[in-house]
Amino acid sequence: MKRVTMRVDYGLVGHGLAPLFIDGTPTELGFWGFSADLLRRLRRLNELYDRQVNWDNPRDSTWLIPERDRNEFNALLPLVAAEIHMAIGENWELVVESEAL
């Protein structure tokens, strides 16, 4: 069985990459053949994750993600992980390394 690791990271989806890593390397979104709905949820998940950082000043330790965005990310993460697990099939082991915010 092949192993794929799910790790939401900054800007991945915006650059055409899935938050799915094989042997430590991110994969392209098109590689997986995900549905349009799953791709939309992946984009939203990545967008919410990117809001953790004040991009005008990335070292800003006082920056806080809005509670609404945090709650949405935390609700969306397990849903997307479950959808990915179903979409990639039984030949892949999905290891989720991303955590709630």
C-alpha cells in the first residue's frame, strides 16, 4: 500500500499543488482527479490556513486568525480529509498531519 500525507501548508493550492505529499514532495492537484466540489473545499481550506499569517508583516506575533475562520477551518479539515480518503481509494494510506487551528 502506498502512503500519502495530508499537510495543509501556505499557498499550496494557489500554486496548483495538493496538500498531499508522497515521499515528502507535494503533488499536483490534477494528479488526483478530484471532483470540482472537493477542489473547491481544498481551496477554501488552504485560504483559511493562509489567514493565520499577517502577510504585510509575517513576523507579527499579535496577528490572530478570526474566530469564525478558525471554526470553519476546524470543521472543514476532517470533512476534506474524509473526502480525500474516499477519493484516493484503498490502494493509498492517508496520514493526516494537519491539525486544528
